[in-house]
Amino acid sequence: MKYLFFFSFILLLNFTPTTLAQSSPSPTPTPSGPLNISAVLEKAGQFGTLIRLLKSTHVSDQINTQLNNSNQGLTLFAPTDNAFSTLKSGTLNSLSDQQKVSLVQFHIIPTFLSVSNFQTVSDPVLTQAGNGNGRYPLNVTTTGNSVNITTGIVNTTVGGTIYTDGQLAVYQVDSVLLPIDIFGPPAPAPAPAKAKKKSGSSTVSESPDSGKSDASGGVGLVNRRGVVVAGFLVAVIGFL
């Protein structure tokens, strides 16, 4: 009996740690790594042109640095590859490097906007391209659940949510947002040139007969005076 109790105690000591280890909760998975805007878009698909622009302009580096080193949020409107394909041929290649940076930043709002925030946002909405100086604004309006975006050149709607985590929101748009500051409004047609009026002569020409009438008038006056004088002399002689 003594040996049986001792043997049971030894089995209990060997069994208890194994049972506790099996009943402990699973550890929390470690984060997959710092947030990367290019990886978010690559996972969503159909944003190859935007990803190339983000990388070539180094705007993706700015976004990643901001998101991973501060609490400041961002909202990105992401045009699809089909949206870029509708641009006039050579549009992107005609832009300078700085204009490409501004074009990409024009799609970024430097605050986090959830779908519900669009209901209360005030126009104009400033973008990262404006650097706080009032340039490169967007107008955002809502109709029911539809979010409409206007640049002054392009009108489009938000097609869906690609990613949101409370700090970064990425929304699909089906048109590239073209800012007036780069592409400008359509130039008005030039007004037709007005015909120049010929300036009139400042000298008034006299009619050929004007001099003659003055001369003839002077001669007639002399003749009448001579008749009067002659008549007066005749009267005086007769009186004498």
C-alpha cells in the first residue's frame, strides 16, 4: 500500500505540468511589420500605375514614414489602372517631376476620413499638394451613401473602400483627379479682332466756291459805295 501511494504521487508530478501547458492560451500573433502603402495597394490589385507613381515620386516613402512614426492620419483616393488608361495619351509623360509629385499628393488628404466623415466635411477640402496654402483643393459632396468628388475638371465618385484601420483610409476612384493648378480650365476662344477705324482729317477743306463768294461779295460792296458817293456829289453841284 505504501509503495502504491508513492508510485501514484510520482505519476501525478509528471502529469501535472503537461496538462497545464496544454491548457494555456495561445500567444498573440506578432505584427506583420510596419504599414506600407504600396503593399496595401498591391494586395488590392488593379493599382499598378498608381504604385509606380507613388514609388517614382517617393511619395510612398513619405506616407509610410508618416504613418509609422506619428499618429497623424491620411486618406488616399486611389485611381484604378482603368482610370489612368482613359487619360489622353502622353498626359503623364508631359508632366515635370514636380508636377507628378503634386498630382499624386492631390489624391491625398492629410487627415483620416471615414465614410461617415464625408457627410460632415466642409468644402473646399485641402489636399497634401496644397501645403496648407489653399491651392489644390477638392470639393466633396454626398448624396445618400454616394460620395462625389469634384476637382473643377473631373467629377467622379468613390467606388469602394480598399483599406481602413483608423489611421489610414484608402478609397477607390474610377477617374484620375486632375487639378486645375496643373491642367487648368479649358482656354476660352479668342475674341475676334475689331477693325480699326480710320482717323478723320483734322483740317476741314473749304469748297472751291467759298473764296469766290467772298471775293464777289467784297466787289459788290465797293460798287454800291461808289454809287452813293457819286450821287452825293451830283446833288451838291446842282445845289451850287
